[in-house]
Amino acid sequence: MSDELAPQREATATDFTDGEWHRLHRATPLFRGGLTLLIIVGIIVANFRERFFDAILPGSGEFTPEDPLFEYILAENLILQAAAALLGLLLLIVAGFWLSWRFHSFRITDQVVEVRSGILFRTNRKGRLDRIQGINIVRPFIPRLFGAAKLEISVAGNDANVPLQYLTGAQADALRRDILLLASGARRNARGSNEGAEVPPGAPLTLGSNVIDQRVHEFLAPELDPNLAEPESVVHMDPGRLIGSTVLGGPAIIFVLLTAGLITGITLTGEIALIAGFIPAMIGIGGFLISRITRSLRYSIAATPDGVRVGFGLLSTSNETLPPGRIHSVKVSQPLLWRPFGWWQIAVNRASRSSAQGAGGQAQTTILPVGNADDVRTVLRLLLPAGVTDDSMPMIDLGLTGSGDEGGFVPSPRRARPLRWFSVKRNATALTPELVMLRTGAIWRALTLVPYPRIQSVALTQGPILRALRLGAVDVHTVAGPISAGIGALDRDHALSFFEHVSGRAIAAAERDTSHRWGAAAGADAAGADAAEIALAPRAADEPPAREGAS
């Protein structure tokens, strides 16, 4: 059934990219603040329900606690005035929500995505299309029940993201495709982006008789349209592996140790009050573990025409498309307790960072929460297609599990053992035509991959201890993130050679890099092929076959 349902999200096109100003969905005030208002009203009604019935039916509220405010309203006979004031307050809040939606508009041109908002204090946020680092569609649980979604455009910079909340789910998927087409530099009609039924920008949520079936279909449909990706390029999460890796992870071990310490403390001292000091930490860690499992159960990653699509979430879902060239470094790591099972984790550095909280506000840096070696190979091919090929895969495998100088790696010399007691043979570097590889860690294994075009600078350092041992340390700088691409305790001469080679290759790769307009090159190649075919067609008709083949 999923094959029939998923294309519904991708078949719709929008006219939001016409350069004109548009408003968000009409139900946006309800999702952004109306639900909170309904909860507050419910609390007020629950608190005053007994007093209300007691005022109408004397004696029905004899067990109701005294409320000074309500007693004053009854004593002064101000019931009508209080009800009018409460109604006026509610109308004022509703009007504020409506005005907030009315003054919130956006437009998309061939160069920027721009959002205007605010009633008294106006704000204007712009994001350049050529600096887009990814487009994330978040479907929180409540808006998801009504078929709505939040679209967030991640732009390079600190807190530079541009959110559009909310649109219908079909509009969000179609708008992402249109924005990525513009950002790629390809012609609008080159890939048929506007084929399909067009939905007006202000289309209301479906309220027909089939609304329940439609919501059920959206809940069951996969985040990724199967028609967009080859089956062999799709990686899904194994539930048993996810639960096992969570149990063997650091937070779970801390949780067990805290529990054991709490039980021991209560047993030795007899003080039950010790629980109060441990409860906040245990609740926090327990919530994190549950969130990690539920968020990653429907994990998927696959290649699409516009980049890598990463999906997370069970009840509230998010799926983000990372365009080509937006991954600045990749780190594959393996904690010690995962090693018997062959499990790995993949994290990345990206140029976008947001100060907002929650799944929709944070740039996703953990691309693969847990996977086996085959999953790692597949994901690395998706993230770094130019550098991770059949030719380089044996070297990458040695970077994951190997040691010594096999496969072109240059390890630390023996004199570095005082600084790298366990990992002197694992500590190594390697260079390929497209990637810098840094292999570290014997207990906590890690392999860092940095593509040359994404390198911002290279640093070579040598402190007094390294100088005395004739060693050096190298740092390959990319954008800020969870990955620090550095390695120490290298032979001094090798560190100098590494510095010179990486610096030269990074400059040359940056000059020829066109990943920021990834569709323009493909369009130019296609146009050139069409022009060549047209130019050669008359000649092929007039010339003999032998000459045609020679030409």
C-alpha cells in the first residue's frame, strides 16, 4: 500500500515560486498558539465548573473549595461583567492570532526566500538560494492529524534558517522540490517540476467525507516516495539494533549507574529522601533514551535527484533533503561496547546552525544513529559520492577496522607511543584524489573524511613535547560542528608533507567546485549534448557510415 500512497505527496505542484507575496495556511494560528489557548480555556472551565453550577443550582457545590475571586464576583453581582470581560479577552487573543497570520507572508524568487512577520515590531528574514544547506519538512503530531506541515529552509550561517509554518503536507513537499530546483541553477522546465495538479496557496485543509481515510493514508505512507530512489540506495533502521545500541550507549550506562548508586545509598543509610536528588537526572536521561528510540524507529536515508533525503520520527516526523556539496566532513565512530556487534554511527558537519529548539530547529548532524558495515558503506556513498567509490572503498574499510600502514595509510612512528599508548598503530592519515582521511582511536574507533572543496584552512602545530619527539599535529578546518578533523602525534616530516599536499589540493578543488549550483552543470551538459546531436544530424544523413563513425 505504501507504493500507492507515497506519490500523493510528490505529485502536487505550487505557484509559490512566482516572486509574489503569499500567506501561510489559514490554520496556522490554531497550530502555533490556538491549541495552547484551548488548553487554558479548558483549565479555567474545569476550575470554575463547580462554582458555576452552584450559582445556578444552590447546594450542588457544597464541597467546592472557597475561591475569593469567584466569591467577590457573586457577592457584587458582577457575573455578566466578568463573562463579558472574559469573552473580550478571548476575542482579543483570537484577533491577535489572526493579525499575526495576516501580517506573516513570504515570497520566493530566483535568488532568495524572504519572510516578513510581526504586528508592532516587523521582522524581515532572507535566505539566499545558493547558500541553502538543506530543506526540512517537520510534521508535529497535532498538525499532522490535520495534514499540515512545517517547512524550514536551512541556510549557511548562525541562526539563519527560514521557517514556513504551516503549509499543507502536499504543498510543503511540492514547494521543497521547487526551491531545490531553483537553488540547483537548473531551468524550471528542465525536470518538469510543475507537472501535476496545481494547488492554490491558500487551499484549506480537506474536510470532505474521506478526511479520515486521507489522514490514515498520510500516517501510513513512507516519508520517502519509493519512485524517487533506487531500492538498493535506501537504508532503514533495524528496531532490535536501535534498542540494543541505546542500551549499550553512554546515557543508558549512566542511567544504570545512577540507579545502582541510589539503591546502594538507600540500603546503607536508610534515607528514602535520597530519591529526591536522583529523580531529576533519572527522568532527564530516561526521557532522552525513550526519545532516541521513538525518533529513530522510522529512520530512512536515500538518494534523490536533489540530494540525500533523511527521515526521522514516529508520531512527529521530519525529513530533510541535503543538496549535493553540503556535507563538510563525515565521522564514522564505534564505541567499545558496539564492537562485538559491528555497529557504527555516522555524524556530519554542516554550515547551518539554528538557535531554535526541537527537531525542526536543529540542524541534523547524526545522519546514521546506528548501522552495520554495509549500512555505513551505503550511507557514505550517498553523502560523498565523488570520494567514496569502488576504488576507494577498500581504503575506507581499512580506515574503519585496520591498523598500521596497510592500504596507503601513514601511521604515527613508534616514538609517539608515550602520547598514544593504545592507538599508535591506529593513528594514521591517508589521501585520495577526493578525500582527506584521518583514522584515530583504538578503544573508540573513528574515521573522519573531509572532501577537499569543503576545507577552509589547514593548521600545522608543534608544542614543546611534540618538538622534543620530532612529532607534529595537523588540523583540517571546516565549518563548526560536532566533528573536529584533527590528528596529532604524526611524524614531523610527514606532517609537513601532509600540510603542503592538503593545502594545494584544497585550493585547486575549491576553484573548480560547482556543487552550489549542482543542476546548472547537468543542464549545461544536457544542452550541449542536444546541440551536438542537432549539429551532427544533417552531417550524419549526408556522409557515409565510415566517415560518420570517424567523426
